[in-house]
Amino acid sequence: MTKSILFAVAVGVWFALAGAALADSQYCIVKVGDLGRNLLIGRSFHRIPGLPAIFITPQGARYTLSADRRLVPYVSPYPTSYLDQNPDPRSGFAFDDHWKAEPWSGRIVASAFSGPLSVLEPGDHSFRPITKREGYYSVPFILPRARETIVTRNGRAWVVGKDALEPWRPAEYLRQAGADGITAIYDAPSLGAIIAIDSAHRLWGSFDAVRWQELLGLDKHAFARVFDPPEAQAAVVVSLKSVTKISKAMRNGTAVLVAKTMASTTANGADRHFAYLPMFGEVLRYAKASIVDMLLREGGAGWQKLGINGFESIPGGSDANAAPEKVPDWTVRPLASRGVALIEGRGGLFSYDGKTIAPIARGERTAIGKYPSIYYLPAIEQTLIKTSSGLKALSGNTLLDIPAEYAETSLTVSNWPEAERAAVFSAGKVTIIDNKLMARETLDLVDSAFDSAISGGTNPVTGDLIFTGKRGTYLIVDTKRNGRGACVAHGS
């Protein structure tokens, strides 16, 4: 056999092996086409229920991804910029959402930072403007008991109707009571009340939206959000400079609303004195033993939850190791599908199940290091924790080692719901893992130069996972869902 024939045979074998490997591969990485200076376009994206694609809003531009993974201009009324993103709940509870879904209709109402007020009806695939003039309207305020959504602007309040805004009738009663315009309106179901903030930064409350009480004043320029803890039968008004509890009392046989400031600061950060757990409908705080607490009979040092008579000690919460490293800069992370919240304490990790706080075995500070990262992954029904000694898995109330090579080199982990997988990123590769934490496939990231801070969004029409590297924006594609043809990039 001549050298040329041997070479041809070798090449044929190589191509056959390469083809077999490609056929066995379920996942691939596709680069999204970049436009000019917007190289890292994936750093600011929106995913809104009901819309068929992900929307990307770098400064001064708007794009969406087509079904064949092309980057195309986006001209719908919402979203208009990165300022229209709903805030990450971990950034602070005081920041409210720019778009909200009505629980009784499924309609989504969205307030753009620069653009008309818009709605997304169930079954529609783009927002429809219901105001002609542009200009900032408040975030939408949902009143489920009245089945109304309210927006405010320049001290006036409107109900968001089907095709237009209509005056909110209780506003006139509020004005007659002495309010100076209206900036915000909240439902407080546990009190059976409506809470409002006027243009003079004063809190008002009403049981019937007709007879209004002035409660107290907030800081100038304060904006807020209301948390409703049913067990406490209260409304908690959360702003950056103060946190206020509003409760019901009886005076001369008449029900009235009473406001009490629970925390206040001259600078921002009052909202971080408490943890807000929607999964339990509870407000938590960490208290140090003080004469004031003893006089108010609000328990001793430790974790407490807000009850009908004030703050109450939580069993297990007095463990000194559960105390936050700094108050108010603690970490309380709800894991909704697991029915627990993780508390990062001075001495390590603890779990809270709505009743008791307990230490997590092998979650001691000496084992997890100073800066653990928690990755809640409902797609694979797992919670992974990056520690100083590698990636660990939370099993019950114990941290377990992951006997896998990717566990030692991970930078970040992304939930991938459409694929029922998670993606573990390292500097040079990404490993796709299943619900048993087994590696299903490993992909090379050398060409993308992965940026550890940017990953995690998915494109609903294709189910692709989006991430950003230092050289552009990329998608991880599941070929079982989309076919091998999806691995061909359309643009550069």
C-alpha cells in the first residue's frame, strides 16, 4: 500500500470518527451575530412570560433573537432599554417591578422608562401601547381584591383599562382627606386595606377606599414597596430609608390603622435590616439583645419573625453561629421548591423551614470558606454551593461532595429549564449536568473566553441557554430539541 493510499485511509478514518463524535454530541455552542460596538450584547436581556423570544437592550439599541438564531432589530413598545428590567429580588426588596401580570386576567401591564404605557394580552406576542404620549408613568400597582391595575403620573392616578386609562375614583376621596397628589397605591390583603403614598411623601390608609387616614411621613423622594405577611396581619412598607409596619387596632369600637417605624437610616439600606420571604409570607430580622427588646418583650438575641404581637424568636435562631457577619448585610436565600431558605451565618450555613433554624452539616465556615456562592437549580431539582474547596450539593440538611472533575474548577452555574439540565462553567469549558449531577457532555469554551459573571438567560422560542464571553454573545443549543442544523451560526 502506497503512502498516498495510507494517508487517504487515515483521513477517511479521522472523518468517520469525527462524524461519529458529532452525531453523539447532543449540545453545541453557536455565536450570536454581533453588531458593531455592541460586542457583548447579551449582558442586558429581558425574558417576559408570553413573549416568544428573549430581548436584548444594550445602551442605545434593541434586539431580539429570531427562531433561527439571528440577531434582529426590535421595535415593539416594550421593553425599550435596560432600565425596563424587573430588578433581581436579591438587589433589595424596595425596588419594584416595571412589568406585572394581573392574576385575574393574565394580562401584563408594563411601564417603560422612556415610552408609552403598554399591555400584553394573553395569547399576544408583542406589547400594545395604550397611551399616545411618551413619558414616564409609575410602575403598575396591582390591586387583586378590586381587580384593578393602577398607574400614577404627576400626582394623578388611573386605572389601566382595556384600551385607555380611566381615573381612579378613590383618588378624589383621598384628596378630600388632605393628600397632596398620589404617587403609589398598594393592596394590603392581610389588613383588608389600601395603602397610598402622596406627593408629599406621606403614608395613607383606608379600609374602604373612601375614608382615609394619614399615617406618617416618609423620607423625601422615597419610593417604596409593600410586603404582606399574613401571619402578622400587617402591611410592611419597605423603602430604602425606612421600613414601616402598618397594623389594625380598635379605638372606641372602630377599626383604625396604626403605623410604626421598625427601621430608619439617613442613608440607603433600611430595607436590608430585614429578610422578606414570600414563600412563607414572613419578615425576618436578626436582633441583638437590648434593653429595648426586653421592655417590648420582642425576644432576645437571634433570628426572629414578625408576628401579630411583634417580633418572635425562632427556635434555633439563637445559635451564635447563625448570626450574620454584618448587620444588615446578611444573606437569606429562599429555595422555593425545596421549602426552605438558606441563611449564611457567621459560623456557616443554616436552613429555615418556616418553623426552625438548623445548622447544615458540613456547612461550617471552615469548610465553605468566606465567600460561598449558592446556585438554586429547579431545572434539575438541586442546589449547588461553590465553596473554597469546590462545588458541593445540598442534600436534605447536609452538604455533600460532588465526585466530579468539574466540581473543582467551576466559576458559575446556570439553570437551564427547557433542557431540564444545568450548565457548570469553568474558564475553558462548560459541562452539562443532569438531575443526578452526572456530566452529560462537556463543551470547549476557549474560543468564547467565558466571562464568569454573565450567563443564565434562555430564549423561550428555541430553549437555548445564553451566555456572554469576552469575544461576544453565545448560545448553548440542545440538538435533541432543535436538530443538528441549529448548530450552524447565522452571522459573526
